[in-house]
Amino acid sequence: MNIDIAMKEILISHNRVSVWFGDLSLLEECAKKSMISTSHPQKTIQKILNALDRSPLFKKTYITADLSGQKRKYRCYTLK
């Protein structure tokens, strides 16, 4: 199954409209449903987010977080 289609189904089943880097349980579920196998969990997360970045099903936005006084931006994908 395509990563973007799998994530769309997962978000709908969880009554959610968006996913971001910190949604580890959703990302893990998507990896299993899409049968993604990589050597490191962070590579899996990046692979999923990169696929959503190219997908016409999702709109890319950012979440800004303050981490120990430093502002960081995280990719966030919302269903169109």
C-alpha cells in the first residue's frame, strides 16, 4: 500500500486530520501498513514524511516548538 494512502486511512480511523514528526504511534502504524523496512526508526520517519511531502493528499505546514530555549520547526501534514 502507498504510504500516503495508508496514512490517510490511519488518520481517518483515529479521527485525526494531521500528523507530524512527534506522532510516533501513527508513524509506526503507517510503516507497518505500508510494509516499510529500514535499518533505523528515524530513517523510517523521514521516509514517511518525505512521501507525504510529495503527496497530493496532504498539505505541508510547520509546528514551532520551544526546546530548551531554542525554537525548532517540525513538518506537519494535514489532509486536504
